[in-house]
Amino acid sequence: MSGDCLFCRIVRREVPAKVVAENEWCLAFHDIGPQAPTHLLVIPKEHVASLNDVTDHGIIARLFAMATDIARAEGFAEKGYRTVINTRDDGGQTVHHLHVHLLAGRRLTWPPG
């Protein structure tokens, strides 16, 4: 892992976060600006700036596997949830470290905005 972005600092435990899951490759924690009753971020521990910068496509599988495992463990998998990856500025990415938003706990509308 390299990088000095906010999420890299969370991985290194330099910045506190309410962690809900962790494994060798990924970390999941509560978003500080939730857009739903449950709003978690699932990130790779390795710094990858955006979806455009992924070279190991297994990282995408690992992020979504963790998101699915969390949804099942937290009991909202059957009712439904949304996963979102924002990519670069026009895509709404504000922290330039790849992350999956995991949103649940209310009916989510479309389009998102």
C-alpha cells in the first residue's frame, strides 16, 4: 500500500473510522456523510486512485464480495441495497482512492442525481 490520501491514512489507522469489516485486501467503514440509514465505504487497502487505474481486476471482485458479505451479515441483503463506484471528478469521486459505496435501509430512487 502506498499513498497519503485520506483512505490510505484510515487503512494505516492514522485517521479514525468506524470499521465494520476487514480482511487482507479490503476495509469497510461508515461514511461520515451518510446518504442512507446504512452508508458504508468498501476500499482496497492498496492505494488505487480510481476505477480507471485498476490493473488487478481481482480487486473489484474482492470489493464486491466484501460488500455482499456485509449486506448478508447486516441483514439487508434480501430487502435490497445499492453499490456505487464514482469515478473521477465528473463521476462524483471526492476522495481519489477507489471505493464502493454500500447504501441500504430505505427505498433508493433512480436516477440518483
